Amino acid sequence: MHERPWELSEPEWRALIGQVRAGRSLRPTSWPGGARCAVALSFDCDHETFELGAGGRAIGRLAWGEFGRRVGVPRILDVLRRHGVPASFFMPAVCALIDPDETRRILGEGHEIGQHGWIHENNSLLDAATERELMLRAHDVLAGLIGAPPAGFRSANWDLSPATIATVAKMGFRYDSSLMADEEPYELLVDGRPSGVVEIPVEWLRDDAVYLMFNRSPATRPWTPPEDVFGIFRRELEGAHAAGGLFQLVLHPFVIGYRSRIWILEALIEYAKTLGNVWFATHADVADWVWRVRA
């Protein structure tokens, strides 16, 4: 962090903002089957690595992560199965190694497995060589489990280094889902040049952890009732449907997976179906569609 940012020269601040930018919009003129909008649900399976990746060792918080694996994911899969909805599950490689059967089970039910770091490390704190080595290591683990290279990458905590997206492009990922420059898909620019990588943008307001997470440090507690969280997500969905765009959502099994919260996921799916003309798709499906129709 620059301690005196007002001293940056124009070439310096232009270089900083130009490292990774939004390029051309990839918002399609139509969705598959004439759908009015696309719904892309995602689940970050941080599990035990939410604690480990932050450098923590607390047994209680490791158990909290285990709840996501033991209870949250099965509940999520049950909802998706009953409604016939595909989704994307972003998996740190260490989580996949802890329980490979979970990854296989998710894949076996027709969902996508995306890459979510090695141990949920903060990429913005890594040098380029270390970051690349961890990304390659995680890629090998997931590809070995799912039988193909993962199509997409999501940086843990949505923290990226200056080298992250360039490495994503060099590794052949078709899309990234870590940035927030738009509500609709777009192509990423790296140092002003088109990267060929589709961005499926995220947003903190479409993330369950923002409203429902508990932490001792920094001291945060759930501050929004589940009914209000559903209301925020519903309005985002309504807006996407009205605009003919993309509704993308991020949920965490150890946050959304409780009895008093899992209904939010089911209610959103049910509400989307009442809107009509909705295409439920994985992030990879969305990335492939928008790239094909806008290429």
C-alpha cells in the first residue's frame, strides 16, 4: 500500500489501474432457449481452509468449516437435486484432498467444480512465482479428481495480486469469477490487452457471508435477518430478469447451510421459476455461451 497516494504521478496511477481492467462487454443479446435471463448459483466450499488459509489453527473454527462439508453441502445438493438446478462449486485443493469423495459426489450430480486456491490463501500477499506454483499445484489436484482441467478460477476472498489474471490466462482457464467491474460478463484486459478470459462478476451484496458471518477478529456478527437477505437477493434477481441479464450469487456451505437459512436458496430458485424464461446454468456454461455468441 502506498502511504502517500497523492504523490503518485499520472503515469504511476494510470499503470496501477491499467493492470487489470474490464474490456468489451460480453452480455449476450439472447440466452439459450430464448430465456429472459441467466441464473448462475455458486458455492465456495472453503470448509476447513477458511481457517487454515488465514493462518489460523483454532479447533473450533476448523469444526465450523467441517460443518460446511458434513451438513451444508449435503443440504445444498438436496435442494439443487429436487429442483433440477445445476450450480458451480469452487473448491480449494486442500479441501478436495481432505475428502475427495465430496468433490466426486458434487461432480456426479451434474455440477461444476471450479478452482479456489490451494489452501484458500490470500493471493494479494503472494509474489508471482509462489502464486503461480500454488495455482498449478491446485490445478493438478482438481484435474486429477474431476478428470478434466477446471474451467474457472475464483481467488480466495476475491483478493488478487497484479499477476493473478495473467496467470489465469496463461493456464488456460476459460473464465475468472473474482472481480466486480460490471453486473454482466465481460472480457478481462491485462495491461491493456484482451486476455481471452471471460469474467463472471461477483459482488459483495450477492454474498451470504456479508450479512450472516460471525468473526471474533475482526469483530463482526450476523446483522441481517435471513428474510432481509432473501429480499436483497430477490431484488437483484428481479433486476437481472427485467434487464435480460445475469443473476450471479455466491453462497458458502458453512454460512447458508443451517436450518434457519437453507430456505433462502430454495426460495430463490422457486421465485426464479415463477418469473419464467430463466436459464439455470453453471458459471462455465455462462462463460462458454457469452464467449461463443459475442466472439
